Amino acid sequence: MKSRVAVIGAGLAGCEVAWLLGKNGIPLDLFEMKPVKYSPAHKSPYFAELVCSNSLKSINIYHPSFMLKEEMKILGSIVIESAYRNRVLAGESLAVDRDKFSKYITERLRSLKTVNIIHQEVKDIPQNYDFVVIATGPLTSETFSESLGKLLDNNFLYFYDAIAPIIDSDSIDKSKVFFGSRYDRGGDDFLNIPLTKEQYFNFVEALKSAEKVVLRPFEREQYYEGCLPIEVLAQRGELTLAYGPMKPVGFDEKRIGFKPFAVVQLRKEDVEGTAYNIVGFQTKLTIKEQERIFRMLPGLEKAVFLRYGSIHRNTFIDSPKYLLPTLNLKDMPNIYFAGQITGVEGYVESAGCGIMAGIFLLFKIKDIPVDIPDAKTAIGALLSHLKNDTKPFQPSGIHLGLFDKKDMPKNADKKIWIRNKEEESFKNWHQQISKFIIF
């Protein structure tokens, strides 16, 4: 008898899907190509290998990552369970012994009789299953990537994606910036930072000499021309930025008080304007250098980074285009996606996305009406990113800008308000779905 479900990939997301379905009595095949074949980045034979950092981010109760972890814990996350069992002290971060962390998850999954583990590379999407969950991660094998390319019109694969930092609005000194759009196109949609000639050239020189994240041996420095890191643009010429993302044209000099040599624009990340993206500032600077150099900009001296810029090799799909809110394909609803391949970024986010893919699939198998968490919850806020049709769609981790804040009073403490609403909303949602799901 065929298995009802195939889960492809035993990374963080795939393990969460298999763990949730297996505990709920759903037979499945979990495919993992290790140790038969390894990607260039993977070394351990265990599941849920942490390739980069060993940190699962903050445990500060007002940090969005902490809220997400707390929700995942209630949802029975095997990743969070292992993280706390295999924790190493690291201040306000949840850091783990990565080998013990992965070994624990591997052993727990092997203990489930409903989970049949198959160690082989999947080269094509399996056809003999009722449902398939694709959780192959950002380093999806070349052969399987080709198969996915055929499914998604060959336009979903990316090698390197640059991401610009996101700044907390409350940390911006509004007395040094002004609202407006170039040529008044769009009203006061942007925050703008005017720079003098001296400020501009000091900024460019800092970029050119800054410390960058070093690519690993298997990575090639290959960028999209339309999404170049700002430090790469700076290397192309001293005035490249002034004629590019920092061009000073289209503004009323009388409003500014002087003729700017360059202007940096910040675009809202949410309707309420609680977070701003630094337009055109995608970067591969180290975190320390991002803080040092971007705080050179007037108004950003005390900037709080909700998300740091980054550039990395990544394989992900255009989720707003291809996926339903329940993480399955619009055209082939028996195929689900989970983890970083959907466009979420980060260990915790990948695992959280896996939990939700498992929940949505379980609803489908049990023929239960789908109950999607709202964006006042952390898990719902994360999922809302996958519905954001802003072009180009880019990966993102959880941050305060994703939460629904439309009812927040103007004088409210943002972090406390979000935290209180998150707990209330998640409790209500969890009470409803726990009637049908074993966590």
C-alpha cells in the first residue's frame, strides 16, 4: 500500500512536517539524501543540520523571534524541544550544541513508527503519493532543482539574493530626515536622508574599505545586476551611488534647507510605518560594519536594525505567485512547500514554516476547514510575508514590521502592545485547532 505522504528533505522544516504528521498517525516517507550524497555546505549525517550559526536568535520576551519560538513550543516543535535540551549559554540568545541538537532530532524521528526514512537523492517529484511536501532548503540539489524548474516555469531559481536592512522607525531621528517622494510621486511615502558632499564621500570611502562577509570556497561571487550590493556599486566609481540609489533629484531644496549632494530613501515596510527598508542598500557587509557605516547617515545614528542586510546563495520560489495561503501550489494543490525554499529566512522561521505546512496538510487529510492564524500571532506574521506580492519577492525572517498593528494606539509602547496581542491571538487560534491536532 502506498504511503499517503512523501516529505522531501530532512532539514529543519522537513523534520517538523514529519514530526507533526507522524505524531498524528499519518504514515509517510521521509527522504533525505545524506549520507548518500552531501551538498557542498553539509557535513553531518544527522537531520536538521545547522550549517551556519548555532544560534536560534533572541530569548528576549519582546523579540519577535522569541514570540515565534514560544508559539512553536506550544505547537510541539521538535526543533525548539531539541534546542532547549541541547542549549549552550550565550547571553540573550538561544544557542545550541549543533551536533547534539541534530542527533536528538534524528533519534526522535527514527522512534516514530509512522515515519519511514529513505536515504536517497530525490531527482524528480514523486508521482505515487497522495501528497508531497518539498522541504529541500536553500541548497536544493541541482538535479531536483531542474525538476522543480519544469514545474514552476523555470523562473524560480536564484543563486544570490541581496537584502537591504530594515530599521525600526522609532529609532530614526525624524528631525534630520524629511517625508516625501521624488517629484512628489506618491506623496510622503518615503523618509529621505539628505547628505552634503562631504557626508557622501565619507560614506562611500567607508563602504569601499569595510569588512565584507567572506564567501565560502564552494560559492562564486555572482550577482544580479539589478540587485547589486551597495558596496559593489561603490567600488565601480565614486559617483555611482549618487547617480543610482542615492540620486538627489526630484526634491524641493527649500524644504530641505540646502541642496543635497545625495539622498538616501527609506521605504515603509508596513502600512503603519513602524519599520523602514533602506532602499537600494542591499549588502554583504558584516553586521558590525553595517551598524558602524549605516549609522554614519544623518538620522540613523541610533538606528535599531530589525533585519540586517545580507547576500547569500539561495534557492527559493516566488511564493506569492505560486502558493496558496496554505503553502500548497495553486495549480497542483497536492504539492506543499515548507521552509526556506518558500522565502522565509532563518532557522526558527524555516522550522515554523514546516510546522504550518504540516498543520495545513493535516487539515486537508482530515477534511477539516482550514484555520489560518492572523498576523497578530508570530506564526501568522511570518506567513503574511509569503503573501506579500511586492516585487521582487525576497526572503525575510520574522521582524516586528510583519505583525498586524492596525489597531495599535498611537501612544502605545509598540513592543509591549505587539507582545500582548500576540499572546492573546495565538491562544485563541491554538484553542481552536487543538481540537483536531495532537501536539
